[in-house]
Amino acid sequence: DHEIPDDGRPDLRFPERSPQGEPLFHPPLDWTERRRLVDEVYAPWYAEVRARREGLIRQYGRLAHLDLNTWGLGDLPEDLAGELDKHPKLMIANGGYPDTGEGERVSATPRATRALALALRQELGLSVGVNRRFKGGGVVRTFGHHAGNTLQLTWQRSLVTTPDELHLDPTRLRAFTRALSRALTAWLGSS
């Protein structure tokens, strides 16, 4: 699961530039440093996630695994920064990256994906995008072919931060997490 591509494909775990085109690593990561990060960070973390998933499936017979992420202004190229409001506030991903040759693997049933989108819309009253351009990160790609439903839920940082996205707004964060908890509880009860 954690091999560094040696066939010319980019290693998506270590992007070299931000969406704005700024270098992320100074100096750039070489193969040895990438290998060290995979061995010391990625492999142990994914091994722990795998062990916990397997334990939960043994204990309960099923699993719904949500990988929670945020995105916002800093994740858009400069020429699209003014278009943040045109994007859904919440996005669900349950697929691969077709543009990298990973195909259109589906990591959760269509029923589970639709039910989560509906629960989020009803509870939060926000737009929800499903499998838009971004179709899931490392957790979806790594565990999406295993038993259970694996989905990535990403929300705009502006839902829980100050307008500049630099600080969490405790009031907004509490309201959002309560509503998110109710939506997830309703979703789990429906599946």
C-alpha cells in the first residue's frame, strides 16, 4: 500500500507545490527522505488503522469508516480563490483517482453514499457534492477495497473558522460538530 512510484508517476502523498504554486519542502524531498517518511510515518499509521478496522469488523460485523478532512482558500489555485462559494460546503468521496490510473474503485455502496448525503443535507441544510473532481485521499485509496463502507467527508474550513480561516471559531465549531454528529447518527441508523 505504501510503495513510492518508481515509474515516473508523481507520489501524491508528497506534493512538491501548494495549489498556489509555492514549494512545500525546502529543500525538495529526495527518494531517501520519502522512503524514511513512508517507513516511519505512513506505514505504522496505516498498520494501526488496518488493525483497528479489522477489530471493529470482528466485533460488530460491519464498519462505516469516515475520513474527515477540511479544505478552503489555501487549497485552491490563486485563479480560483474567488470561486470558493461556488463549491459545495460538504463533499463526500468514495472512489479512486481516475487520472492516476487507479480507476473508479468504489469504496462504499451507492446506498450508503446517498444516505450520508441526504442526512447531511437534512441536518445541516448545506449543499453536498458527491465524487466531484477530488474522489478521496489515502484512507479511501488504501482501505476502499476492504470490507465495510469507507467514505471521505470533507468540509469547507469556513464553516468552523474565522472568515480568514486562520483561527477556529469555538461557537461555530460546536454547532457544526453537534449537527454533524446528529447527521452521522441518522445515517448509521439508516444503513
